[in-house]
Amino acid sequence: MRRVIERVLNLLAFLLTAGRPVTAEEIRRTVAGYDRSSDEAFRRMFERDKELLRRLGVPLRVEATDAWSVEYGYVVPVDEYRLPDPGLTDEERAALWLAAQVVRVGGGPVGSSAVLKLGGARLTGAVDPVAADLGADAEVLGDLFQAVTERRVVEFDYRGRRRRVHPHGLGHRRGHWYLVGTEGGEVRTFRIDRASDVAVGEEPDAFERDPRVSLKDALRSQPWESGAEPPVRARVRFDPEVAWWAARRLPGVSAGDDQPLEVTLEVTNPEAFIGWVLTFGPRARLLEPPELVDRLVERVRGVA
């Protein structure tokens, strides 16, 4: 995936700096990553790379290379590609610079060159601020991003078995990256750092997007709803002292004054659900189903 990204960036840089339509053969001779490929391999790579640029919103055009329109080439109109000046105020640029400094993807800092292009100023001195590490291996995220944009099927090991998923989106929530998609016709959410042996299919456009899948709704759900296990209905009883606290975490649920609270919830991530119940200590009791109660008891015994 890293080679694909480098090749596409090289292609975009060449098209932007050429200032004129360039033929496919000139691209093959000039852009690193194409020069050693066979005719058929170049054709396949170039077609995929053009499609990726267009999916990313790059205005790639085909225009005549001369006035006689004998030969045609590819060009990226700079005026259409360049972002207009957003007209940021000094306060907005300062806030943007701060956000760029405190966020890290995969442990690496975000560069400040983009902020400089928007009229920001580089601060002097060595600064290593407290950062929010967005985690996850950059290579895996890159592979999954390609799978989402090109609608490629992905396979990976997750919770003891091999999964085959139609990926629809990537999202970050509470310090973890999640993949949202469909598996066996059901909408599922997978925590990426718990997936292993990730493999992306070779065939693009391998599935149709499911209109039921909403990345926003999936990541808005509770942690115990963002799992890949078959759903089970769990019944929990909270003592009056903590009922108000539990109700604050459950949309549409209210707790009466000095009254216990009993709720039934759908769980697809038992480990996350058990961890939440245990935060209430002895003032919360998991009543059913029995298999989930057994897992909670095993967790407590393991800690003890």
C-alpha cells in the first residue's frame, strides 16, 4: 500500500508541475513506480491510479497535446485543484495550528506545512506538546482506507475466527480506530487494533454499498454495541445509589429518586459490556443471560 501511495503522489506531483497535457507514455517514462512495469502491468496500475485520484476529488482531465488534436494527454487544472483562500482570522489560524500540533496519527506528529500555506506562522523553539495519539498501525489503516474507497472485500482474524467484510467506513472513537461494514448481510463494527492478518481483496467494486450502514450512527453507539459477536439481550439491575449514574449513559432511560433501575440492553461486545457493569462495583447486578453472567464471574475471579 505504501508503494501505491508513493506512486500516486508522484503522479499527482508530475501532473501539477508539467503545466500541460502529458501522454500516458510520457508518464510511464517519467513517474517513479511505472518505469519498470510491462505494458499490461502499466495499463492496469495507471487505470487504478487514475480512478483513485478521481475518487479523491482530483480534477483529472484528458485534453489534446497540440492544436491539431492528434494526440491526447492528462492534465490537472491547477485553478480547479487549488483550494480558495478560506479567509481565516488570526484566532482561527492559531486554533488550527494548535489542533495540528496536539494530534498524532500512528504516533507521528502532523507537519505544520499545511498550516503555513493557510497563512499561519511557525513557532520558534523546540516544542513537544501533550498529544492525542490516534494509534493504529499506519500501514493497516492505509490498506483499509483503500478497501473502503475502492469497495474491496477485506478479510482478517477477529475474536477467534476469520472474518470476510464489506468495508464502508473508518472512524476514530475514544482512542481507537473502528471499521464499519457488513458481514454476512449484517452491519458490524470492528476495533482495528484487535484485528490481525488483514488482507485486502484484489478486485475493486466487489460489492454494492449498503444504505443501512451509517458510520455516524455506528460510532455514536455504546461500546458494548460496537462488536462483532451475535447480539444477546442482557438484563441489569442497578441499586438506587448508582441508578442515576447508569441512566446518564443510556439514551431514553431515566431513573426515579431513591429507586432501583432495571434495564435490558442488546450486547454485541460482551467484554466492553462486562467492563462497564463492573465500574459500578457491587451496586450493579447482571441478571441474564446466564452465559454472560458466567463470563462476568470469570472476569472477577481472574482479577481477584
